[in-house]
Amino acid sequence: MRSIHTFVVLAYKESSFLEECIKSVLNQELKTEVVIATSTPNSYIDDLAKKYNLKIKVNNGKKGIGADFEFALGCVNSELVTIVHQDDIYDYNYAYDVINAYKNNKKNKPIIVFTDYYEIKGKEYKKVYSSINLRIKRFLLFPIRFHILGKYKFFKRWVIRFGNAISCPAVTFVSHNIKHPVFDFNLKCNVDWEAWERLSKLDGSFIFVNKIDMGHRIYSESTTSDIIRQNIRTKEDYKVYLRFWPKWFASLLTKIYKNSEKSNEKDK
């Protein structure tokens, strides 16, 4: 029988945050399915899977962030799929709020359902509920607090035309309303932003749950921080901005957006 929702935990190598992440998706008010997906199988992941009685899905195909995300979407048979980043945590109400929003908005053909989030930063991993970046993203997301507006192409694109206001780990995909492949295998950083841009052109809604239901961890050893230091993100930012703007304005926005990257280094 097809389940309504599955958390697919993307495990990579031996993250010290993986167990905390697993606990958070198992400790939900509304219990749903949980599986682990990995392209780097090892004894560490195996031991955690055994400890929490979880199945492991191994990606033996194409490698890379986009390929791993695509594998995670396709390795389970659920109406709703949340791709869980191993460094992040999900609050008690996440699954309940997302599933409830999906059920209440079925007539608007949801494509993705996503929540607000807080940042986990600093050496002590403090929960940060307000920052410049978060305030900007919440401003961009404001129109689609009204779910009726989330079905219009203008508003779906509004929330991503000035920057990526949608946090990837906060997103749940409605599997039967999306087209595969969802992710570009050639990108290293803006895999999610580029996907939102393409999904925004589909018939259907972006459903924003205006609740802070999960935590995104920002730290200097993360993949995102490493990509920023290599200047890969800036190049990919420009490519995505060109989907919305002429070259001169895309270049200007790329420079402005680059300043926000500094927040990934403020945990040292």
C-alpha cells in the first residue's frame, strides 16, 4: 500500500550529525515512513540503520548532489517525499503540518509543500530564528502565505527571482505532480534553486506553510560552505538569475547575493 509520506534521509560518509537527524524524523507527532539513502555505504551508516530499524537504499548509479537528490525522490513509493539533509533536524510538527497543508490544498494541485525554518549556527549550534537572510526570505515568501496565490506562475517565480527563498531541506515533493528528472546533475550548488525555477513553470501550486518547523545547520565543514569557498556558487547564481533577468541585472543581483554567503562563515 502506498504511504502518504516518507522522509528519505540522505546519508553521506560519516556525519556526526546523522543520528540527531534520524531521531528528529522518527520523533514526529504524526509518524510516517523513514528510510536512509546513500551513495557512500559504510559500517557507520549500517550501524545507525540497524539501531533504528531503518532500510537503506543504495545509489549505485550516477554520483553528485543532483543525482543523489533524484535517487532519493525515486527510491520510495509515497505521495509525499521529504529529502532530508543529514546535518539538519525536523521539529515535532513538521510531518503533521506538511501533510495537513497538502490535504487542504489538493484542489490547487500542489507541486511542493514547504515550511519556514531556523538556522543552527556557531560552535555551540545555537538556534537562530531571525537574521538578515531569514528576514529577506520571509519577505519574498509573504505573498504565498495566502495559498490561493501559490498556484499563479507570477507568485511562484516571485519567491525565487531575487534569490532562493525556499530552503531545500524544508521542502516536501508531491511525487505525482512533478516531472522527472527534477534536478540538474551538472550543478554542484544551486541544484534546488534551479529545480524550483523549472517547477514554477508547471501547472500547480507552491504551498508555503508559514510555520518554523525545521532547522538548517550552517557550519564551515558543510558542503555548501566548501562550495562557496571555491566560488562555484557565484557562477551558478548568475546562471539561475539569467532565467529571470537581463544580463546586467543578473550580474548586479549576483554581487548582492554573494554578500549573504558570508553568513556561512560566521560559526567559527
